[in-house]
Amino acid sequence: MMYDPLFINDYYFPCFIVIFLITLLCGLKNEKLGFSLSQADIFVILFATYYLLRSLIDSPSRLNVYDFYFLLCYVLTYGCIKVIATSDKKFLNILIIAILIIFTYEAILTMTQFFGFSKGKNSFFDVSGSFISPALLTNFMCLAFPLLDAYLMEKQQPKLAVLLFVSLSLVCFMTDSKLSWLVLAVLLVFRLVKSSKRQLPSFYFIAAFAALAFIIMAIFLQDSTSGRFLILKGTFSLWHENWFSGIGINQFDRHYNDFQAAHLMANPLSPYRYLASYVQVAYNDFLQIALELGVIGLVFLTYGIILTLSNWRRYPQYLQEAMLMIIIFAMFSFPLQTSSTLILCIIYFGLISTFHTPVSSTNIKTNLIKASFGAAGIILVFLSLKIQNAVMIWKLASRSPIVADHIRFKESVKVFENNKDFQLAFANILYLKKRYSASIAQLNKAALRSSSIDIYLLLAQNYEALGDIALAESNYVKSMTLVPAFLKPKFLLMMLYLKNRRLKDAKGIAGVILSSKIKIKNKESDYILTAAKKISHLQANF
């Protein structure tokens, strides 16, 4: 999938809506900030400041301004949640509205992409406004479950709460999200323990869950079809080499994919060759934070976990459940890097912070908040100007084949050189300019970082244009193997056989196409089916 780097993170639109809604409702009910600065508040402000500084120091040219806008928005959301939690007993009503807005928006996006309504910029790539899978949507619902459940129980609707749990279980079954099943199982065990007469001490309770999570993590990694063992090995290797200073914000994909490419070149028979993809996350948020931010980030991370667990007994049950779910998801997935899910994490942390001891000086609180927001504003303006040129270069390069040899396009390689989608766009432009050998070289480089069907499909078309029928056939077959339900590779292979007068092979592929179950019918699928029917009826002397 191609995307514009201006929208490199997940969901900005629902985040803006949620933040606007919360800020508006808070502003109507609270003319002044109704809370004192606590240890958690200081932690959030210091961590956000450190994150901003590291981002600017590490490699500002690789970042986009929305990363910083939303870091600021997260801090504002955290503050607004504290206002609601400390001044209004009915704060759950507001939070439920916010969650429903995010869920509705993501559900619409999921259905839009699932039924193929999104339009592509060219014939080789599908382009959509954002990325979401049904499993990620299910994960979001699992994280929202404790808050929704608490809302229904407060409204004295236990039957609806049970129905919510059953519905979520059915969604997990439909999406086959093993991680969501794991979270629900842990949630059930947690509720059984909490409802028992004999309460376990907090330390032993947390230790038991940690041990269970590590055991299941090994099972998950072993059963993974996306090379998670290799990702874990590579991440630990990078952390061992860069444990003190870290590799920098937003630098994980560049460092890891270099490691993966080197590993696959050194081990050509590795079973991960066809499982490898362009990896952007470590599938363990704790490990990735420690790797990107270095020893200071690790200290922040450790302190944040201790701070969260320090008042464990005082939290309401739905907050305890939410924390367990976030911890489990963060060990196997990337909730802290998905905007919509991170909004939930910030909401929970904002609620939790109300249980911590406030710091006494009002002046310190006011000055810190003003200074942090003022500094963030100045940095955002500076960064907007800094990255504008890189974004403009990308847009020109991805939309016009004329720019392929232009110096500005080559300069953009410095920013996006390890991005698989950039390499695909570059190779596609070279193919359109009939520079087939250069396009193949670019695609072979991208193939070390991904087993995407787009790579092998474009490789096949390049080899076909060069007249290398054997390699073209091989890559078409590989494309068919990667996504059996996709008709385009079969159609192109059928036409390749037909051009080379291999009628028997062409009719064989035509039969495969005609026997395929087509879930979504459109003009392209109708055209392919019509062509397959005609070829299946051709005579040997055509």
C-alpha cells in the first residue's frame, strides 16, 4: 500500500474530533483548571519534552509535523481528562461519546477498504487515506471494553454489559485476532480472581500475569506467520549495540530493515525470506521505546510503569482491567504507536493520575504548563518549515514520471531511502520510463525488505518487457502464490502465455480464473472473466 508521508501515522481526523470535543466540554464546565499538578503530570510533561528534543536532534528530515501536533494533542487530551475526572462525576458520558466517534470513523474506513471502494493513484498500487485491519479494530474495541463496561454497569445495565462481552467475543472469532482472544481470556481470569473471597496480594498477582504473558508470548512468536522471531532477534541485537544513546525517534524501520536485509543476504535459504515484510514496528512497544530513546528513555519507561502500578489497589476495577489489557497489547503489538488506540491509553493514564499525590505549588504548575506549550508551539512552527520541502518532493516524485531523473527526487532518497513504498514508487516510475533494468534493481532492493505482491508483480512486468519470459513467468507465479484470491497476476500470466503461443497453459490459467470465487465484482474483474472465457474457447490454430 502506498501512502503520503504527510499521513504516515494512523488516524488524525478522529483524534482532532475527540480532542476538540473534550476541550469544548471541559471549557463549558471549567473556566479554570480544576486540578493540582501531580507526579504523573510532571512525568507526562518531562517525557513529552524529552521526546520533542530527541526527535529534533535525531533526524528532523525524516519526521513530519503531524507527529508533533499530535504529541501536543495527547498532552492536551491528558489534561482535559484530568479536568473531567476531578470535577464531574458524570465524566464517563463524555468519554463514551469520544470512543464512539473514533470507533464509528474506523469502522467506516475498515468497511470502505474491505469492499474495495478506495481508489488508487495508478494501476499498480491501492491508495487509501489510512491503514487499518479488522484485527487492529478488534484490538481497539478490546481496549475500549473496560470503559464501556463501566459505563453500562454505572447505568445499571448488566444485561447489556454481558451482551457487549459476547458481541466482542464474536468479533474476535470473525477477525481471528489471537491477541484479542488472549486479552479477553486474561480479563476473564482477572474478574474471577477479583470476585473470589480470597484476594491475592498485588505483587504476586502482577507477577503471575507477567509470567503468563511471557509464556504465551513464546507461543505467539512460534505461531507467527510474519517472522516475529526474526523481528525480536533483530530488535534485541540493535538494542545491545545502541543501549546507551538509542537509535533515535522514528529510526526503527531504517535500522531494523537494514539488519533484516543483511540477514537475508547472508542466509539465502532462511525460512524468513518469504515471511519478511517492510517492518515499521518491533511488535513490542516497551522494547521499541527503550531502543529508540536509549537509557534515558528506559528510565522514563521504568518510572512510568512503577508510577502506574504504585496505587494499584486504589484504582476502580475497570482501570485495573484497562492497564492489564494495555500491558498485554504493548508486549505483542503497537498500541502506543496507533493514534486511535493511543488516545485510549492517554485517557486511562489521565484517569489514573488523579490517584497520585499532587505537588503543592500552583505557580510551578502554571509556569511549567505554559512553558511546555509555548516551547512546543515554537518547535512545531520550526519543524513545519523544515519538512515542507521533503513532503513537496515526495508528492512530485510519486505523481509525475518526469521527475524521476530530477535532482530533487534524488535528494528525497536521503529521507525515504529505506521506505518500501518509496522504492516501489521509484521502480514504478522507472518502469513507466522504460528503464527496465534500473526498475528491476530497485525492486530487488525492496524485495529484501518485503515480500509484497506489488514487488513481484512489477518485477514480472519488467522482465516481460525485457523479453525474459522465464523470469517473468516465475514472478507471476510467485505473485499468485502470495495472494491466491487476487485475479490480476493470473490474468497477466494468462496473457503472457497467449502472447508466446502457449495456448494450453493459457487455457489452464483461464480455467483457474473462471473457477475462482470472486467476493467483490467490479469492472476489472468483469473484464478479466470475459477474457478468460474467450481464451478458454480458443482453438489450437488461432
